[in-house]
Amino acid sequence: MPEYFNFGYDIIDQRAEQDRNKLAMIWCNQFGAERKLTFLDISQLSNRAANILLKMGLKRDDAVALMLPRIPEWWIFSIALIKLGIVQCSMPPLLTPLDIRHRMEVGKFKLVITDIDNSGKFEEIYNDCPSFQHMLLAEGSKPGWISYEEECAKMPRQSLYKVDTPEPVRTRADECALVWFTSGTSKYPKLVAHSHSYPLGHQVTAVYWQRLTSNDLHLCWTDTGWAKIAWGGYFGQWLAGACLFVCDFRHKFIPEEIPPVLEKYGVTSLCAAPTIYRMLVLCDLKKYDLSQLKKCFTAGESIHKETIDAWKEGTGQLIYEGYGQTETVCMTCQTPEMPYRPGSMGQPTPGWHIELHDEDGKPVPTGEEGRIAIRLGKETPAGLFLGYIGGDKEEVFGGGFYYSGDKARMDEEGFMWFAGRSDDIIKSSGYRISPSEVEYIIMQHSAVHEVAVVGAPDPIRGIAIKAYIVLKPDYSPTEAMAREIQRHAKSLTAPYKYPRYVEFISQMPKTYSGKIRRNVLRKHAEDGVCTWM
């Protein structure tokens, strides 16, 4: 790892200088619009964006929040912020004002960059956040907001050629570059901090696991507000010299729209959550010429063998799984060089030394479940996070190991198999959801006396949110009440967090000390006893 590193200058600008015509991105939307950007375009546009931010008074070590759909400006502004040494945080557009206010308070963000569709959410909480000073629209214009398009029109052409700081910004590889919110066992999401060396860690993600080269056109189906975009559609892929293919489809996911796009553009590599593959295999894949598609990957949760078989039947390709977190890069994966094991997390990637421990920190025997522990040694694995902002590192670091919070078992061949979360995190449709956060929202309904949230099997999402609710005495457990509670949850938090299943019970199963026995509820949910979807 170099002492100094900056992805904007050392990768993007260097690629632009080496091959000014090399495509970095092909963007399209559901209306047929299209943009093609070279590495030179990305380099120059990020320079201009950085100069606009300097003109606004932003400086090194400030914190900026991004909430943008899948438009090129998300990447352009992200690289501009890296070049300036400004800490950035991306948020998913699905968040509500309540979600955003908490994140703004924790992150102390000075500037927000968003679009018109999401601008009202920030206007609603502007006066509640003392650090919040500037609002910038990446598309269009609106009173009270700085318009990126209008600012671009004012800037001289020279603003494209370099960032106008008195001296070039040199960022240490170990200083904070970006932060992501991730769900934990606490009521609110934690803020994960990554250094400027984080992009280099994604070489194992894109080069080792995904096997990308400069000849690939790579599609990662994810929103820009999640760390998955850094995994599958940004750092490692551009390190490999691949071209990103970005589908800016903003309506509800329609699987029938995707195969024609894969065929039209000749996409060679696809990375998507198991949920996406489960929906895609319902299409008649053999209708399309997908002969260019040679590399398929998934992460976020286990994928069923039935889905793998159906995808192989429709496309001729296997799906290779990888495992990691918001806090890391790809820690384990399957590659074509390994014996194919459907449903396995694969084997540890280069630089990641993994053991499975019991609750006392001792290695467990082969075949037994244990806590995933990453041995740190003299050097921290490239891509491991710095820690939680405002959190205690001791909660996950100890004894020379980082404990991921997940459990797994390892077989005789060294393949790892996911066994669940140590902290009850629910993984649904590629999202990581804290039960405590959903429970907090549901408890604000006047009819709810007690609630416990677990994951329940779902034919499309793999796992869906299920709420077990004890009502107050004056309320009846009807279907109408269940739907009212669902609407209540949708109104206060992002839609992927609301309980798709609600079951009313007379009392919670508890231990002698009064703790809810979630294992009993999970078993109940796994048995398929679900009502009021």
C-alpha cells in the first residue's frame, strides 16, 4: 500500500492520460436516452465539479452527502470529492425525511447533492441540522438550490483541465475518504468509515473474483446509495480498466426489460443480488442472444440451486458467489478455477486470512458453525474499514481479529457456507436491515404493545421482513389493522424496510430474564406460517 493515494488523480486521471478514447461508462435509461463517457470525460468533468465545489466554499475534510439516481453525475461528483480530500457519503433515494435527518445529524454533512425528485426531503429537515449549509441540484434548477447545470455554464473551459487549488491535494492512503451507513443491532444504522486505500482493496473484488479486464462491459444492478455500488460498479472495475454499463431505470424493477438490454449492448459481465436472478429466470432467456455474457456474479445473500440451474439453462453461464460487507471488500468467493459448489461463499480471497471462532475466540472444528474472524496480522487487509464514526472499535476488533458479525462453517475442502448473522441482521433483496430499526418504527403506532421483527422465507426476495405483534387490549387483530400498521411503517421509513408479513400473537416467547426468544420466532417464520402479506 502506498503512503499516499488518490483514486481520482492516480487512477482516473492516469487512465485519461494513457488512453483518452477508452470508454469508461455507457449510460442509458428506460426512455432510450444514452450517454457514452471516456476516462478523459470523467477526468475533466470531475475537475469541473471540484472547481464548482471550491467556488461554493467547500474545503478539505468537510463532509458531503450524495443522494442521486444512477446518473453519471454520481460518479463525477464522487471523484471530485475524492480529488478535494472531502469525505463523502451516499444515501439511497428510498430514504424518508426521518431517515435522512438522523443521517445528517450523525454525519454532520455540510452539503447535499441530489436531484429535484428528492430535494423536498432535504428542505423538510434543513432547519433541524445545524451543519447543513448548502444544497446543490445535479439536474435541473429550483429556488433555494444551487444548480450544477447553471454553474457549469458559467465556468470557463479551463476549469476542465485541472482542479484549481493553490497546491495539488495529496491524500494519505490511510485518511478517511468516504463513509457508508450500514444496519447494526442498534436502533439506528452505524456509520462505516473507509480510507483512500479502500478502492485498491477492490482489486480482489473486480480482478480476482469478477475476472474483469479492459475489454469488459460490466453491469452491476444496484442503487448508488449502497456500498454494493463501490463493490460492483466503481472502484475495482475501473482499476481493471473495464467499461461500466449503467441502467438508469427508476420505476419498479421489471425483469422483462433486462434481457433485451443485455443483448443490445453486448454486456459481458453481470453482478446482481439473488433476488434479481430469481426474477430474471422467470423470463424466456433463450429468446435473446446473450452470447457475449460470459461472467455472472452475486452477493448479499445465498442463492438457491434452483435459480443457478435455471440461469445456466437460459444463458449457459454459472453464477459465482462472493461474500463481504459494507465494512470490507470481497473476503471470500468462488472462481472458475475452483470446483463449483452451489450456495457456497467460496474460499478466502488474497490478503484475507479467515478463521471461524466460538464465542470465546477459539477456532471451531471443521464442519461446525463459528463466527467469521479476519486475522489482522502486521498489516490490515486492503479494503478493511477504519471503524465506526462515533463507535467503539472494541465491539468488532479484538485479540488481533476483526469479527464480521456473521457465522459460517467450513467444509473439508476449505469452502465456506453462510450460517446466519450473529446480530440478527436481516438480508432481504440485497438490503441489510436492522430488526431493531424496523421495530422502533412499528412501536410508534398507537395500537402496538410489543413487536419483534425477523426474516421470513419469500419466493421472490429470498427473505422478507415479518413482524410479530402483540396489540394493546383495545385493538383487534384484523387484516385491516395489519395493513394499517404496514402503511404506518411505509410512511416513516424506506419501503424496503416495511413488514411484508404481519402476524398478531397474544404474547411474545421470552427467556426467564425477559428477552424475546427470536430463535423461536425465526423457526416459526421458517415453517411458513405467515399472514397478511
